[in-house]
Amino acid sequence: MRHLIQTSDLSIDEIEQILRKATLFLNTLDSSAKRPTQTLAHTNIITIFFENSTRTLSSFECAVKNLGGSITRLDVSRSSTSKGETISDTAANLNAMSPHAIIIRHQSSGAPVHLTKSVSCPIINGGDGAHAHPTQALLDLLTLKQCLGQNLAGKRVGIIGDIKTSRVANSNIELLCRYGVDLTLIAPPHFLPTHTSLPCTHDVREVIDSLDAIISLRTQTERHSKQNYGSLRDYAHDFCLTRQLVGDRDIIIMHPGPVHHNIDIEDELLKDPRCKVLDQVRNGVAVRMAVLEFFILGSEYHGQAS
Ligand code: NCD
């Protein structure tokens, strides 16, 4: 039984297979005439999200429905975990209902891998603490390839913002390094990881000329034990991506959402065609369709069908 806990659970060949399939699915999202084959008909997928989510939860739900599957959303506030049941017990009970996959988001790093011991279906990690967010990294990879070309080796990508507590940064770093991307981390000292071999800077102006793409990240205030910056306004002064900063450079702007307007990215720049935030959301549905097929139906089926 395979699970998707982190990007390193997949080989490059498997990732390429998933992205090829996602690209085919994207065409079907554009037109009602070309509905995808209902490969998940007669499957039931459970989502259990212990943290808020807009894009990840709804795009997984769209992905399941697009492939003809049915989805059961466990309402955590009404579930027995709020009465003290452990998440392992919750998972074992859900597993007894014979789901074909369980998609989980949890505030604690390690919760999804812990659950793999209590279930007999694939666990898909929808984000755990500051640890990993594999499907976000896969959809970011697809977006980068659409914009910069299939071969990302040597492409220069900056990650700017609260990198230290970001699961999106962790997963992107693992995945993009394997693709040979030349990464630079851009953040104030307290937002940079303590141990990293990647080049770091506190000044985006120093590196922006050399970048092909820049991924902005939200300040993860919910994961800070204390406020470690003067104010978000001070932070924005140095790290907000603006039209003025970007100028007419040939660079693409990405963000996993939710965007802190005028703190992470200026409103004006969000409307710029170089800003790919909504393309990322769209790619998210297609990538999650391909991921679900891969883990539920098996890589052999998935490979043949692509
Ligand atoms: C991210 C998350 O929840 O990790 N959002 C997302 O899934 N699209 C990023 C964030 O919360 O900042």
C-alpha cells in the first residue's frame, strides 16, 4: 500500500507520469464536451481536515467528483476527536467504512504518516504542520513547467517569505532541488531555515534580476510562538512583491494562497499576467485528479491510461 506523505515518496518518473496525466485532465476541465473517464466511479474518498483550507479541500473534492467518485467530508468539529478520541482511533474507524483513500490535513507534523499504521487504504497528505504539502509542490512544479519549459534544470527560482515554518517551502525545496532548479531563499533572518545549504539573502533587490520565477509565501502567524517582526507593514516594506519592484522583468510570480494582500503581493501585481496564482489553483484540480488515480488505481493502471 502506497501513501503520499511527502514529495520524496515519488520518483521523478512517477512524478512525470502524474504531470502528464494532469496535463491531459486540464484539457477536459476546459470543455464540457470532453469529460474525463469516470475512473473513480464506485470509490469513496474521505477528507478529514483539522486545519482550515479553501483551495486544497475544495480542489480535492472537485478532483474526486470530476472522476466520478464520491466524497465524504468528516466534519472535525462534530467528530469524536472533539470528544477526546485519538486520531488513530478516528482513522481506524473511518478505515472500517472501507474508503478507497483518506485525505488528511493536520496542524501536527507527522500526523499523516502516523495514520498509515491504522488504515488499509492510501493516505494522502493535504498538509501537515510545517512539514510537507506534497500536492501543492506538484501543482507548483506543473505551473513552473508550463511557464518556463519542461526542463527546469538551471532555472532560477526564488522563494520569498516565511520559509522556516512553511510546509509548502519544504516540499518545494525537496522537489525542485531534485529537478536541478537553482533555488535562492529570500527572507528576514527569523524566517530563514536554521540549517540550509541553499543560497539565502535578506534583500530581494539583490537577486531579482537573476530570477526566472519567484514563489511568495504567507507569514505563518499561526505557527509563531511569539511575534518575531515589528509589524506586517514593516515586513511588507522589504518583502512585498510590487509592480515597481518587478518592473518589466521577464519573471513569473506564484503564491500557494491564501495571499495576504499588499503584504505578500501588491494588489496591482496580482492582476498582472505574469502572476500565476489562479493558474496554480486550476492546476491543483488536475494534479489532484492524477494523484488520486495514481494512488487509488495503482501506477500500472495510471501509466497505461496516460
Ligand atoms: C498553504 C497551506 O495551507 O499550507 N495553502 C494551501 O494549501 N494552498 C499555504 C498557507 O497556508 O500559507
